[in-house]
Amino acid sequence: MRTATLRTDSGRVVCKRCGVADSAWTRLRGLLGRKGLAPDEGVLIRPAGSVHTMFMRFPIDVVFLDRDLRVLKVTRALAPWRASGARGAKCVLETAANAADVEPGERLVLDG
């Protein structure tokens, strides 16, 4: 999985070490098997309009994005064994719980 930086269009870093899961295998794997995430890391899953936290050991923040990486919805501290989705979402950013410092309407940029 390649790593990139995700920031707002104004330049504020949202996810410094963002793994990009854009193949069938990396999307399937996601965060499974991990014990946690550092506050500056996450995974951008694309394409995806929903996620689940089955078999995960920790809660995550989930940011749903449209095709232009505009934030549609933020689900904070999604507990293990739950699911969440958003109408119109084309990709999803998963970060550590309470680390997603974005709000609906903001546009994100992927560097790298």
C-alpha cells in the first residue's frame, strides 16, 4: 500500500501518513489485524461508500468523501462490530478515533 499525505485545500494536514487502499487486496485488508492507529495516520479506501469494523480491535473516525474528495459525512469513534455509510460517497478515510479534524463541505487534496 502506497503512502501519501491528505490535507485540506487550504493546506492543513488531515492525515500525514495516509495509506492508499485502491486495489482489491488492500481494500479488503484495510485496518484488519492492526492494534491501533497513531493520531497522524490513516487509510484512504477507494472506491468505497461504506465501511464496517468487524474483527477490529479499536474505534475509528470515518470520513466519507465524494469523487472530488469533498467531505460528505464524518462518523466519529465508530466502535468495533459496527458499520457506517454515506449516500454519494466514493471513498472513505479511516483515522484514529477523534483524530479526523474535518467537517462536511471541506475539500481534501491527496499529495503523493
